[in-house]
Amino acid sequence: MISPKLVEVGRHLNVNIITNSEIKSVEGEPGNFTVTLVNHPRYIDPVKCTGCGECARHCPVTAVNSYNKGLDERRAAFIEYPQAVPLAFGIDADTCVGCGLCENMCVAKAIRYDDTERESTLTVGSVILASGSQGYDPSSLDYLGYGKFANVVTSEEFERILSASGPYRGHLCRPLDREEPKKIAWLQCVGSRDTNKCGNGYCSSVCCMYAVKEAMIAKEHAHCDLDCAIFNMDIRTFGKDYEKYYLRAKDKDGVRFIKSRVHTVTEVPETGDLIVRFVNEAGEILEETFSMVVLSVGLQVPETSKILAQQLGIELDKYNFALTDPFTPVSTSREGVYTCGVFQGPKDIPGSITEASAAACAAGSDLAAARGTDTKFIEMPDQQDVSAETPRIGVFVCNCGINIGGVVNVPAVTEYAAGLPYVVYTDHNLFTCSQDTQDKIKEKIIEYKLNRVVVASCSPKTHEQMFMETLEACGLNRYLFEMANIRNQNSWIHSKTPAIATQKAKDLVRMAVARSATLKQLKEKVISVNKQALVIGGGVAGMNAALGLGKQGFQVALLEKEAELGGFSRKLHHTIEGGDIRAYLNKLVSDVTSHDKIEVLTGARVVDFSGYKGNFTTDVMLGSNNEKRTIKHGIIIVATGGKEYTPKEYAYGQDPRVVTQVQLGDILEEKGAGDLSSVVMIQCVGSRNDENINCSRICCQNAVKNALIIKKQNPETNVFVLYRDIRTYGLMEDFYKEARNLGVIFIRFESENPPLVESSPDGMMVTIRDHILQRNLEIQADLVCLSAGMMAEDTTELCGIMKFNRNPEGYFIEAHVKLRPVDMPGDGIFLCGTAHGPKLITEAIAQAQAAASRATTFLSKSEIKLSAITAHVDTEHCVKCLTCVRSCPFNVPVFNTEKQVIEIDEAICHGCGICAGVCPRETIQLNYYENDQILCKIDALLAGGM
Amino acid sequence: MGSVRGKTSGSVMVVGAGIAGMQASLDLANSDYYVHLVDKLPTVGGMMARLDKTFPTNDCAM
């Protein structure tokens, strides 16, 4: 999943990657900082290095492979992993013996033994700190036996063990004897939620999820029925749809979840097995033997980030996370310096990506006046029309150092290519991807009037775009290019049989040449972008999204269905950290309504919608007199929000002494806790049940927040929290601890054995089964407070008009759970706040800024160039069977009832080719992959006499 | 790079080239700002490039 991002940053004209470097100082002021960097030596020039790997192959020195967490070895000349960006090797100076072998072998002359540490400076307007985390090192926790017993590994090491590129090539093995384990135990909260032994009082927010995932993947890899047990205090699968995965692991795949505290791990010396000694919920000390133990280590801010913070003069919290305010979640204590990811606080990948976009929004807003002043762009010459010309094909065969040339007889393949139809020029190069070869290709295109180019080298996935740009640079249409992959699909897999590999290379080149002759020049459609934005929903998320866009200089129409802005947050008073929500909301509303770029439309209802990215049209009815407005806009941000579930459980609505957390918040705000002598809170009301499988994420902290307010106002009040798992993730764990310290009593119950609530004249009577005491407890309460879950606002009508996809719980579906958490599947449409899933105000603000940032990537362009690889219909021969309409995963082909034809809008076609494949009459063709352009390759292959 | 002429620079420095740093860089670069992406390691990718599969889709992290 991360590879495409690696490639994108690696290739982006406006991202300058500076590796092996650290920050020495940041001087100056917001908008104009001077940064001094320390550039450590790499000893291999990343510009010259082609990543061929000859240096590593000949390096005689072995070193510990830190990428695989020390479980195997690498060479002193190394690259961390095959997909690395930049694709350049480096030399590990600590182990290199300076033998000179790599220098002799490097054909690209990239080795620099004399490389030294340097300093360089940058001028930047904003700084974003995303320095991340490291796994907690459990070496000092001797009771767990890490470092002492070979089969006790950390979760980071276990990730590498499971990985196909890991030390055991993806085979599930334990380190001691490379035997496949029969039983694995995961021990949770190692280096988290532990102020005694390691000082990290926070919850790392990710370990429960990765432990469940590791158990599930390990079960897939195992040849036996692997027994997986996860020893935990609480399972905190609080994210959107995370609970479903946990339940699948528990109920379907038999992963055991054991509520416990681990006492010690000891080894059985004869077998290398491990005995886990633990205390269960009933207080019994038990032992169980496992073949392997995985320590679920928490996330921790590395030492280098503390130094970074000092150099930048930004404040850290007591756990060394960057200090931020609940209402400005990505701003550090220094103006113009922003933060995101785990340096901001423990969080998972979607959370990090969301915050990264939020930080980009904040950093960009400060510099909006200077947008585009530092960016580079390439001027392309006008395209020449070669459609009437006979094909004149140039073939460039790559040696890839010795990656191809060491196996395949490259000169022979080149000579063979010269004899193929329409080929007028052939050459072979040491590295066809190098900059000097690009220049050479350009020269030859002009000199030989080439109108088709074939490169026989590596994978189009990584290199096709670059070669296509080379064609464009000399006025040749980019689609007149074809690649033959004679490395990944040939020399690498037939390295032992060079003669056959050479023959196969010829076959692949013959096929590529045949196809290239059939290629047509294609025109990329250019669409204009309307710079106006539409934000639907005027709560905290919608308002922040509108402000984020307004600050970047874009006009925004903000729709709110109610008469006033604010949404659900109007019902709230304080964040758990003590942030004043009312004051914040008032300021936010005033900022939004007074912003000259934002038009607020209250009492608004969407009644019609059409268009595509860059060019949407939405009709809105406004106010009570139903005034109609048509808004033309380039992007949409959906922030329709959520509400508190109205309980049907526990006599809610029948007895006024049963309230929700939101109502309790009001009571505490108005009357205080002075007259409360006993309060019982019940968690997971309307969440984690058959009707709503998911966790509502916010209710545990809500209970803790209100419990703390009660205890602080009136320490005499007895507060009981009846819970299933306490999910105070991240830094909120401190408040949970504080609540326990102040005497709030937490009692766990199982979902099949919920508490019983009865009304009586003297108060409410709550009966609960206590696990530790193994008996029923009766608690008298003057208030029973239900932690009611969150629900999405009803958006049925809106979705009917705008055709947005929702999950069964009514939350909108993002384009990708992990990598595109605020993008919706349709281009130009974004999502934030509770409309996406339950979340805290702080999280909604970050997500709103993220949506604004994602939208800015669209709005900052005047036009969008679309790929020419789209499907088109031959309407004359089409029989209107509607197979394409039914098959398209993006609902692009439509039947125009007026014209009686199938239409495929190239502006929204994704070019996947499914319709072309299923069309029974072959009347749909996919540009660049037309039937004869594919079939001619097969013909060419068979013509070789296979 | 950078602006010596005016007060405000159109460039941003992102420190750390893990998934967060890369996403911030791409958003900014695609919004017409120039980005310097700095990492202490020889390679971008950070912690996510060291994972096997990811929760809850079981997609390959790489």
C-alpha cells in the first residue's frame, strides 16, 4: 500500500527528498524560516546510483540488518528494501572495511569513499514535524525475558517474521530453532499504560489492533491449527469498523482473549517453549505454555525527536509528545511549526494520514499569498501529428548494469530487434533509466524521426511514466510508447538459463514492437476547475473545513440544515482536557460568519445535484420560504455530523433518574454534583451490540470526564462505571488513571450478563455481577447515567440526490480505510467529522482541516488533465444489452433514453477496462488497450514458433 | 529555493518521511507549494514500510 506513495514522492517535481539528514536549527519567523541541516555522508551518490545492487553483491562485510529488526544480516553496502525511494544504495560506515570492491564493481561510478558530513540551508515558510515513533524496547523488563529467551520477540520483530521480505521469507518460524510455533501468546500493553516499570502512562492506541491482525495472519500462515492467545487488560478496537475485525478473530477464528495481568515469562530450557504465569480476573494465578511469545510493544517518541524539539524550541508533554491544544490539534507551541502523526500523540495509520493532511492545510494557509512562487514546472513542446506516418520504431534495450546484461545476451537481442518490422533504430544502454540515456533517446527520436519508442528493460509500474515524459519532451504523444519487461519477468527468474532467457527476451521484444506499431496518439481531455467549494454541514467539522479553504483563498458555500451553526457540539460543554467548547464554538461561528470568502446558508436543503470533479452543480432550497439557489462548485466536503443515540434500554425515558452522558453534562454544568450521593454509569449503551456492532469511540472518555467532574466537585459522591472494556486510548489513559485514583469504581461486565436497573422510590437499584468477587452487587444510585453511543445523522434524502455510499450504520464510506481516510470514492468529494464515524471534537477538527487540504489539491489547479485511457462505445454496432451498465464498478456507462445510446463519460471513466472485457459484441474499446493492440502481441508471440 | 525577495516563502519543510510526512508533502506539493522532505534515514517510508499487513483490511503494508 505504501509503495505508490513512495514512488509518488520520489517522482514529484515539487518534493525535494533530503535523506541522511537532521535539523540543526530553525531561525527566523513564520513565513520565512532559515533552516540549517546536517547532511550525513551516504558514501554512494544517490543521483548516480541506479540501484543495480552490484555493490551489495560484492561487499564482503556482513552487518546486522536493522530493517529486519536484527533477525538477519545484510552487507555494509546496502539498500533497506527493494522498493526503497530513493532507489539508491548507501554504505554503513560503522561496518565497512574500505576494501574498494564496490568502487571497482560500480559501473555507474557512484561510490564516494571521501563523502563527508556537510551543512546546508533552506528557506521555508512553514515547518511540519512528522518525526514519528519507535517501538518501546522491552529489554529492561526482565520479567518478560526479552533478550534472554530467543522465542520472546517484539511485535515489530514479529511483523518482519510474517513478511515475505522478512528474515524467514514469510514462513512462520520461531527464532530459536526455525520451527513452526504451535501456540503463540501476545502480551499487551508492554511499554504502554504502565507508569510503574516504564513510565509510559499513555495507551499506544494501535497495539490491540496489530496484535489481533498478527494473530489472524499467523493463523493464515500456519500449517497446523495455530492456537493464538492475547493477554490483555482491555481490548481497545475503537476505530471505525474495528470491532467487527475483533469479533471475527474472537468468534469465528478462535483467537483467545484473556483478561489478565502477566506475572512472568520463563523458558523451558529443553524445548525453548515459554511458560506464561498470569493472574486472571478472578485473582487466580495460572500458568500456560506457549511455543512463542510476542510482546505488543507501545509507541514511543524517540530520543532524536526530543533533541529536535529542543532545537526548534517547541514544547513537549510529559511523555515527550509535541504539546498541542484540543482545538488546534496540529499546531505546536511555536508559530509556523506544525506536527502530525505519532509525534503529536499515539495513533494509527489513518489517524496519522488525516493529521498529515491537516498539518498541510495549516502550513499552507500561512503561505497562501506565496503559493506557486517556489514550485517548478516543465514546459512541454507542442505535439506533432504522426498519425498519417508509417511507424518508425526505435528500440532501446537495457543492460540494467548486469541485472539483465549478466544473463541475457543484450547485443544479440538488440541486433534481433533491428530486423523486426518498422524498426529503424536500435541501441543498448547500461542503464536506460539514467538521465544521460533520456537525453540520448530524445536525440535519436529527432535524428531518426522515430514515431514509436520501445524500451526493453524493467517494469512499467516504476518506469513507464518517466519514459512517456521523455517522449513528450520531444513533441511525441506519450501513448506512442511500449515497454518489454525483460528483467523482472525474465533475467531475474531465468538467471540459471541464459540461452533461454535471451530467447525469451527476443520474444518479449518482438511482442512489444508488434504492439507499438498499432499504438495511436491519444488526446488527454482537459477539464476546467471551478474554484468554489461546497461544504455540507455547519457543525465543528464543516466550519473548520470551510475556514481551512477560506484561508487558502477559496470561495466557500457552507450549508447548514438548521437555523444556526454549531451542530451536535452545541450540546457539549468541555473536552476531557478541560477545553471550553462553548467559548470555542462562539469564536468559530464568529470567524466563519465574518470571513469574506465564506457564505453561510442556513435552513438549507439539497434538492438536486449533477456534474463531476471540478464541475459540480447543486440546487439548494433555503429557509422557510424555500428560496432556490443554484451553486456551481469544483469540490464537495461532506460534514453532516452525528447525534447521541436515544436509549431504549434501562428504563430510559420512563424514569427521569436515568439520563445520558450528554444530559449529565448539562446537569453538572447547571447544578453541579453537590446533591449527588451515588451515580452509576453504564457503558456501551447502543454500541457493541447486535443492532450496532461498532464501538462509539467517545463514550468511555465521556464517562471518565463526567466522573472526574463529579469527584472534583463532590469527593463524597460514589461513582461507579460499569464497563466491558475501558477504551481511553492515547493520552486519555491518564484521565482514566486519575479517576481511579479519585475513587471512581470501575466494574467490568460481560455483554451476555448486563447490569439490571430497577426503579424504586428511594432511588435506582443497579445489580451487577462482579468478576473479582464472583457475586452479584447491588448499588443504590440517585442517578443512572447511560453512555449512549453515537449515530450518524439521517442522510437518506441527501444520499438519494448526491449518490454517496454509506455503510450499514449510516456513516459515509471513505475511498480507502487506511490511505485515503477523508477522500470519498468519487473524485473531488471529501469527508470529515462524525459523518465519517464517531470521533472527538479534536479529531473532527483535524479531519476537517485534512478534508480542506485534500480539496485544496484540486482547487489550486485551474484545470485537470485526465488520462486518455478511457473506454468508448461504437454506438452504431452496440445492441444496448446493458451488460456494461451492470458491470461497471463506478456506474459510468449510462443508457441515454433520449438518444437511445450507451454513453461513457470520459471525465469519470476510470479506465479499468471491465466494460470492454464484458461487451459481448466488442463494441466497447479501451484506449491504449484496444483488442487488436492486445491480440497482435499474441500473434507476434505465436509467430515465433512456440 | 525559497524567497529572498519577499517576506513569505512558498516552500515548506517536512521533517520525517514516514506515511505522515509523505502525505503532508504530497498534499502541499499538489497544492502548489515546494516541499523539502527531510529524513535521517537513507530511505523514505518510516515505520509503515516495516510492517507486514495492515489492520483491518489485511492489505500488504508495502
